[in-house]
Amino acid sequence: MSIAGTASHPDTHAHAHPHGWRRWLFATNHKDIGTLYLWFSMIMLMAGGLLAMLIRAELFQPGLQLFAPELYNQFVTLHGLMMIFGAIMPAFVGLANWMIPLQIGASDMAFARMNNFSFWLLPPAAILLSGSMLAAGGATGAGWTMYPPLSLQMGPGMDMAIFAVHLMGASSIMGAINIIVTILNMRAPGMTLMKMPMFCWTWLITAYLLIAVMPVLAGAITMLLTDRHFGTTFFNAAGAGDPIMFQHIFWFFGHPEVYIMILPAFGVVSQIIPAFSRKPLFGYASMVYATASIAILSFIVWAHHMFTTGMPVTGQLFFMYATMLIAVPTGVKVFNWIATMWRGSLTFETPMLFAAGFIFVFTIGGFSGLILAVAPIDIQVQDTYYVIAHFHYVLVAGSLFALFAAFYYWAPKWTGHMYDEWRGKFHFWNSLVWLNVTFFPMHFLGLAGMPRRYADYPMQFTDFNVLTSIGAFLFGLTQVYFLFAVVLPTIRGGPKAAAKPWDGAEGLEWTVPSPAPHHTFDVPPMVK
Amino acid sequence: MTPTHEWMLKRNCSLTPGQLGQAFVVLFVLSLCVAAPFVIHGAWQVLAFTLLEMAAVAVAFLSYARHATDHEHVRLADGCLLVECELGMRRQQIRLDARRARVVDNGTGRTLVRLEAGSTKVQVGRFVTEAGRRRFAEELRTALREAARIS
């Protein structure tokens, strides 16, 4: 018996690629769509970063310096929404688009046209969100959490934000469906689930999380919308509604959302550390189970965001212990990464620096999370800068560092060029130092009682705020350096990258040339 | 007795439709478990969005599973060229007289491979690449020649 060959997609044949703007508008190729996602997230990172700079400029000195408090609150809200829904999530979806088909030996994503649609929902959403600044009364200033009753009192900017979040949610759902179908169905022959690269595993679990919780967010913001315009009183106490109910619904989405933003980061780090340790990942199976455990636990911890809303002690105890439990699988992961490095033949090129830096700074964020899980402590520091410090250590030091690591690791495959190593290291060390200068003092501010979401603060908090603002400006400047001195030059030129530029790297993505051709794995490879 | 030759031309699919169905059930149950408590507490919108989303997932899974087992099976044995096609759960079986059968292709692999025997014609090669089609056409031609020589 002979088999003439198998194709990932039926009837594959050479066809003309559209050029110019049509290539991007009608893109169905996973690499093109991945690139679109990554550029979109870069633009949103810069926009959200600009807002962060404005926030830090206002907080440079006590008193109102530059903006009215209402405008300040709009900046804070848009910064959060843009960074979460516009920068971090799309960046990981971009990585998924680029790398999942390459890692599993598939020719493309399962639903190429849906992939195009899910991306092109994002720019209108971003325009709605940023354009809401121009609406009567400005953008929403209710915070990214959109708590009622404040969100019920906002102007039309709130409605624009709700529609924007709906669009971004729909985009995420379509992306998740595509990723699930692709990973489940299009793996190369021989690639069983337990042979999949960790990045694919973490994305598969993340996609399940997205499918599970996105309707919850959609429900919550739709109820907000009907409360605002259609006479319902779901969250209006005057109409027998319950504003606390919103918090339960929101955080049931919101906490898994944190893991949606960090699990793919774990996947990236799990790819990079073995490559630069020149050893297989320590405890692959336990890594998979730990990822799944974190995802499962994320469903039962939401009310740790609500300890001060008045809940029974038994409730506090349950959510406190359940939250602490997450430290176990997370600890397994950190242990495995360190065990992978142990006695490895380590080299510290920029991807490894960011991955190792990730372990260091993300662990700080993890530990402050553990501290916040303790209900009596959380009640003291609720809504203070301690919380700001904690989640920025998770999202900037965690997700963003992993994204940088991913760029340096896979950019040779995307662009066909090696980045400038010195510039990469300069970017890393500046990011690491200024990140800590920015966010570490926030712990002290929080412990001293400085509340979040205020444009002003008492004189006693000045010194740490000055330090934080200086750190933030320099961190922001470092990212501008990353864009103009690393990303753009790497795309335009540089030393040619080999098909496998990292000698310890393993995986199907390194079997195709650099840059990866427009069509790869028309015939799926056999995996032993 | 002529030797038997077989070709299985199929798309790569890691899961059977049944396994994909199981994956859907897991997603559906998970999503319902999430939505149900919210409905009990009056937030029925969550269920509405869950059902909408699950419908989208179901459509995606179905459209993929429908073609998961698509294949073309070509068998040459005992003077008969048997072509079995499964396309979107439609099954078709065509028998051609091996002595009269000929392979028609333009050699580039860009078009499907046409098998003809008298007035019976069938096209194969939907699920393979250009190179695969060229290889299949070559192998089949050789096998048909060998079969004709032996008989």
C-alpha cells in the first residue's frame, strides 16, 4: 500500500497573493494575521503607555498639576482597557497566530476567514474606545472594572466603551474557537497532545478559559447597558437591584482574565528556558497539569477582589484559601523552570534574559498576590497602590516581559534577520531596572495608605511618587527605544538568521527557513 | 493474480468527529456550569450569551468535523480500479475496468487527476498537494502498466 500524501487543507494549490493594502485587509494567511495582531497591540501599547505617562506626570507632585480629576480618571480607565483588551490580549493572539500552526505542523489556522474577521473587529473597537474621549462628558472614568453605580452615571463615553469591549470580546471568542479547532484537529501526524510544545498547551487551556468566561463579561456589560438606557435595575439599589451583583459577575470574568493574560506567557517562558539551557523542559507533564490546575482554580477565587464588600467570614476563608492554593501549581511551574536551568549549559541572549527576568519579577508579583489573598491584609490595602504594584508586577513584569522574550526569540523566524544583541540587552536591563523603580515603591505607598484612582495625594507620599514617575518615564522611553532601535531595524535588515538561530531550540518552527515562507507545512511533517 | 495497489488520499485531521464531539461536550458543560449560577441569581443575560457563543462553537466544530474523515481511496486489484470518495459524509464508489483505465493529468499537479475507463470518469486528488498529485499519478500509471502486462 502506498500513500500519495496527505494535506492539511484540501485542494491546496499555488495561488496569487494579494499585494499592498489588499494583502492586509483580506489577509487569510496566519502569518499575516499574526503580524497584524502584533502591530495592533504595539500601537495600543504605545497609546496606553502614553496615557500612563500622563498619569505619572500628574502624580509627579502633590496637588493638581495638569489635568482635572475627571480627565485623570478617564486616562486611568482608558489606560487599563487599552492595555488589557488592546495590547496584551491581542499580542498573545498574534503570537498564537504566528506560532501555533508552525509549532504543530499545520498549514494555517482552521478558519482563515474567521481569523481575518476576528482581527478586523479590533481596530473599530480601538477607535470607539479612544474616540470616546471626544464624546460629551469625555470617556468613561469608572475604571476598567466599570463598577456601578458610577458607570451608570457616566456619559455616552461609557456606551462607547461597552460597545468596544463587546467587539473585543467577540474577537477574542472567535480567536479562541479558531485556536481550539486548530490545535485539536490540525496537529501533524505523530504529535499527540502530550508531545505538543508548551506554548500550544498554554494557549489551548487559555482558549477554553476564554470560551468559558467571555459570555460572563458580555452579560455583565449588557446588563449595564440596559440599566443605563432600557429601564432595568439589575445593579441599581433604588430599583431593588444590587451593585455588588455586578462585582460578582465582573470578577467571575475578571479573575480568569488575569490567567488569560498570563498562561500564554508561561508557555513562552517554557519554550525559551529549555532552548537557552540546552536541556528539555523539566517536568513537562507536571507543567501541563499545573497550567490546567491554575485555569480550574481561577474559577473559584473571584471574590478575593471583593473582601471589603461585606461577606461572611466563611466566604472570606474559602476565597482566601482557594486563592492561596493557586500558589501550588504556580510554584510547580517556577520550580520546573529553575530545575530546567539547573546544570544546564546556560547562555544569556536577550530572550533568555527576559525569560529569567520574568521568573524573578513575576515571582514578586505572585508573592504580593499571596499577601493580598490574606483577607485581613487585603481589607487594609484594598484599593491602595499596593494592589497597583501587585498587578503591574503580574502584567508588566509577567505578561509584557514574556512578550518581549517572545519577540526576541521568534523575530528571526518572522523577519529573517537577527536583532542587534547589544540593543536587546540594553532594552532588557533598562526595562528591568525602571520597572522595579516604577512599581516597587508603589508597595510602600500602598502600605502607607495611598488610594488608587485619585489625581492628588497628601504631601507625605511625594518622594515615592517622584521616584515612581521618574521610573515610569524611563521605562516608557525604553519601550520607545525598543520600537525604534530594535523592532523596526530588525524588520528592515540585519544579519541573516539561520533556520534555527538558537542551537538549543527544539520544535517544528525551526525546521522551516527564516523568514518563514508564506506557506509552510502544506504537507504535515511526521513527528516521532 | 495481479498484485494489489492501494492509495489513501486524505486530509490531515488529528481527531475523529466523535472525539471532536467530546471536546465540544466538555466546553458546553463547562460553559453551562458557569452560566447556571448566574441565571439562578437573575443574570439571565449570561446564559443568553453563553448559548450564542456555544452555537458559534458548534457551527465551527460541525463544519470542521463534517470534513474530518474526507478521503479518496483508490484500489487496484483483480483487474478492477476501485475509487471510493468520501466528501462531507457523502460516499461514492466507482469501479473502472483496469485494462481500459487511463490516467489523465497535465503533469503539473495543479489540476485534479482524472481517471477514465470508457465513459466512466472520476477525478481524484482533492486532499493532496501538487507534488502529491504528481506522485500519485505516476504511481498509478506504473501500477496500471504492470497490471496490464501481467494480465
